[in-house]
Amino acid sequence: MAAPWRSLRLVAPIWNRSTRGIHHLGGAVDPESNQKKRRTMLQYLSDYFYDVESLRGYFLQNEMVKVHQKNRSFAYLGETYGPNNAGAFFILKQGGAVKFRDKEWIRPDKYGHFPQEFWNFSEVPVEAVDASDCAINYEGLENLYLLKELQSLSLQRCPHVDDWCLSRLYPLADSLQELSLAGCPRISERGLGCLYHLQNLRWLDISDLPSVSNPGLTQILVEEMLPNCNVVGLNLAEGLKLGPEEQPRDTDRPVPA
């Protein structure tokens, strides 16, 4: 019978080899496991971005509902309080300001509250509206038709005023003399072409219109379209591209022989 210690010596190498094998097996890469992890990560990213896009769509839809609500018609108020008060109320609810003839400007405070005294001006026409930065859109412009003697209108930096909106300004042509469209991001030269109806305009601001591709040429065309109007805001030299033969020559550089 072999001694116990000799058996241990015979078993030890086998045990050591087996443990090394165990360690090697533990560190081996399982391709199937990696594929599962990859699929899991891709699914996670897909779900994540789908959720983000869905959330973005929800907020966008919710915002559009609010804009639609703000631009509902207030013409029904004209039956009780007069058309000028109805139009003024629409602008004040938007956060804009109105000026009745021979009266001070009326505008809401930072909480959206505004004086109610204008309800007493049912027989006084509104002559100026400042709707700068308001959420007024194509539908809401209909409320301005109530202001038959409106002379000045500012739509500066209105995010929803676009080319279609300009096509709806023609009912104001008889009275409107001043119009500011400065900073409206969605107005292009196509929309400015709709202003030819407003032949009584005396002052027009079309500065800072990022959707206008050729500001200099656009101003020239608008000035020809409205010859009695002072058009301001665009740089005549901006956007006018010169051909190679029209480029200014550098007279300081010597002409090669």
C-alpha cells in the first residue's frame, strides 16, 4: 500500500492543472454572451431615444394646443363691448400692448394682468398695436380685422408669424401705415411679396429675417413694390453677389507686366 504522502504528490499536479483549467475557463470570452449584451444595449438605446422622441412630440403637441387656444376668435366680444375692445382684449391676452386714440399705451404687467379701463373705450378706435414676442399666428390675425382704424402694427420676433400670415394682412390695407416684421424667423422673401396689398404703408421694418436668402435684392424688390414706403432694416450690399468681372480691384497691388 502506497504511503499517504505519495498519493498527495500524485494528486497535486492533477488538481493544479484542473484549477488552472478552471481559471482559464472563467476568463474565456463567450461570443453568445457578448451578442446578448450588444442586443440588450441596442434595445436600451432604441427604447431610450424612442421615449425621448415621444416625449418631445408630446410637449410639441401640447405647445401647439396652447398656441391654438391663444389664437381663438374673440369676435363674439364685439357684439357686447365693440370691435375695438374685442381686438384689444385679444392682444392684451397675448401679452402685447394697445394704444387707443388720444390714450396712453395699455400693456399687461409681468403677471399678465392689465387695467380693465379699456372696456370703457368702446367708441374709441385702436390706432396702434405692439404684439412683439407674442404667440400670434395665422388664425389669430383674424382678430386684428376688428381694428378698422389700425395705423401701426409691430410683429417683431413673433415665432409663429410666417409667409402665410403676411398674406392675411390685406384687410388692414386701408388704414395701416407702419409695420414692423423685424426678427421674425419664419418670414422669407416669398411672404414679403404679399405686402404689395399694403399700398398705404409709409414705414416698413424687415431687419433680421434669417429666412430671407438675399437681403439686399429683397429690399430693392420691396422698395419697388411699395414706392411710397420707407423700407428699413436690410443692408443693400448684403447678399448682392458680383460676378468675377464686377469684383472690385485692389488698386494698391501692382499690376503684373
